[in-house]
Amino acid sequence: MKMKKVFFDTNFLLRFYLDDIPKQSAKAKKMVQAAKEGSLLLVTDLIVICEMVWVLDSFYRLDKKEISEKMTNLYRTAGLVILNGEILPHALAVYVDKNIDFTDAVIGAIATKNHIEYLASFDKKHIDRLSDLGIKRVESPDTAMMPLCPIISVQRHPFNDSLLMLS
């Protein structure tokens, strides 16, 4: 018999962690327990994690370290898969260490993973904090990639959708 896959959203995850709406929290905890026991596979995407971190940070005012611990525990939960989540541990570390918004940390982690050196952004405050990761913020083509390095082709990796630069 094929295992049932269930995609979960931010609302589900909030109820699981916050225990603020008892009936929904109980259902969420039961679903996670079923996944841990192997009777179903819970699936979400990195975009849900981004929204979750934003809500915990901006609305509930949780500390970045506490948020990072919760998301790390989620990432390590048996029976749960985060699509595009392979960069999550690195993004969480950057989020805490650099004291930047989580989405900026995700952008930095994706750029680093894909060996992208330049990041076009007007966000000096956060993106400039990524410079020690080898990421240079640029605002125009005049400041980017001097000198230009020719790339013959760029393709998506067939298994994990990362960029492959072929020369």
C-alpha cells in the first residue's frame, strides 16, 4: 500500500507549535505523531517555513534562536519532508548569526549553494551582512561581475533543481 502524503501549511504548523487553539493544536500534534510513526508522510515547502518564521518573528515576537531551534527540530522530524529544504540549516544559521530577516538569509543560502557571487539588491542593511559568505551586493550592471566570466550554459540539476553552470 502506498503511503499517504499530506502537505501542510503555515496555519497547521503554527497550531502545532503554539498550542493556542486547543482543538486544532491537538489535531496537528496527532498528525505529526502519525508521521513520526510512519503511517503518513507530511510534506511542506521552504516557502511555508519562510512564512512561519516571519509570523513567529513579527507577530509573536519570538527570539531568533528560539525560532531557529523550532525550525531545526521540524527539519529533523522523522516522517516530515521540507521541499527545497536542503538549505534550511544554513539559512537558519545565517538568520541568527547575521541578525537579518529570514528571507534574506534564505536568499544568501541559495546564492551560496549555487556559487552565485553577486546579489542585486537595494537592501544595504541586510544583504551587506552576507559579504563574509562571499556575496557581493550590486545595484547596477556597472558594479557587477567585473570582469565578466563567460558561462556556456546553465541548466537545472535533474534531482534537486539547483543551478548547474557548465563551461
